[in-house]
Amino acid sequence: MMKRVAVTAISAFILFTGHGTAIAGGPFGPPQPVSKEEGGLYTGIGYGYHEDVYQNGSERVFRQNQVYSHLAYGAKNWEIFGRIGISDLKISDAFSSTRASTTTSKNDFEDNWKFFGTLGGKGYYPFTQTFGMGVFMLGSYHFKAFTDRVSGTQEGAPFTGDLEVANFWDVNFGLGLQATVPYGIRLYIGPYVYYSEAKISLFRDIPGLNSDHASIRVHNRTNVGGFTGIDLPLARGFHLNVEGQYSERFSFGASVTFSY
């Protein structure tokens, strides 16, 4: 039975996402809180891979790996939670040149392990013991700027400098439908809307670089997406959650939680 449920969840996930975007701050989790019905705390650890397209004139693909800890308080039908974690950032073709007179030492931006925080909450309404619907909202903020250094030549003159990504944040709001199947396994799916923004600053104007603006704000190109996941109860109050999201690129995450 467990194997059939897992296969069904994976098949639904593949059908829903197709060939595969945003999981900033980690998975949304099941619509119904995993706190004990009478109320209480739960903690967890998680991982998320986030990929999305940001734009302001030109377009760039942002990729992140995130590891975080989770603390929540709630009851049967509601919860509030916070997360603290670390994240890297990769931006494709941030330093690529569009002119033969400008050459660079590399094309992609990359920086590692900056702290971020997430705050959120959710509410759940059960239609029956099996089916229910929930809403959630969460936002994340990176506390420190990402930076990377590039060198090269422009018309034969050497240059070296930094590109900075600062004030990087996002907010998400979604609606989820949940089915509770045998063994307490929760399957869920739903839509969400989100907005994310960052300020990108280049050390100076270098003609021919893709990031040739001194300072601009970029934001996500697509604001609507969908998510689906499975929450598996484990022994002694532990839960395993696996989730995928898609809006323009594919993202995914997983977490393990413990209810006190």
C-alpha cells in the first residue's frame, strides 16, 4: 500500500509539472499543519533548490541551493513558522560579453552561503476527514549581499571589479488542496502567486558586458505557479515532506520535522 501511494504521488507530480520554478525559503509544506491537534511546537531541517528567471530589460537565470532550520507553533488547523538558513547564488551569463573588444575571465556569477530568513503562516479547513483546503503566506529575505569578482580586458585595457546582488527578497501566497490517504499520508496540490526582487550593482560601466548597468532592480518574470507534494509520517513524531514547484523553471525541496 505504501509503495502504491508513493508511486501515485510521484506520477501526479510528473503529470502536474511536465518538464519542469520557485522555492525560495524551502517547501511550502502540506496545507494542514503537522503540529499536534491540541497545539504545540515542531522543529525541522530542510533543503531547497530554487531556479527562476529574473528580468529588467535583459533576462537572467538565478539558481540557489538552500539549507535551513525550521521552528513552528500551531494546532490542528493553523500555524506560524520561521526559518533561518544559508544559500548560494548562481546567475547564468552575468559576465558574458557581447563585444569582441571586451573579454572576461568567466561568464557566470557565483557566491556561496549567505544567511536568509523566512516568516510565514497557514490556515486549514477540513471538508471531511479525508479532504481539506488550506491557504498560506510566507516571505524570505537575504541578510547579506552576494558578490563575485570578474576580470578581463576592454579594448586592451585590463579591468577587475565586483558585481553585487543585494536586497534580495520574495513573498509567496498560495492555496492548497489536500487528501489524507491510509497511514496518515498527505498528498497535496495547488496554485500560488509570488514576487521576488533584487538590486544588482556593477562596479562600473563596461561596454559589452551583459550586466552593463551601474545599478538596476530585477524581478521574477512570471508571477504564477503550481506546487505539489507528499507528507509522510515517520516514527515517533517525525515527518518527511517532499515537494516540487513550477512556474517557469522547476524547483524542489525536502524537509524532516519533529512534533513535540
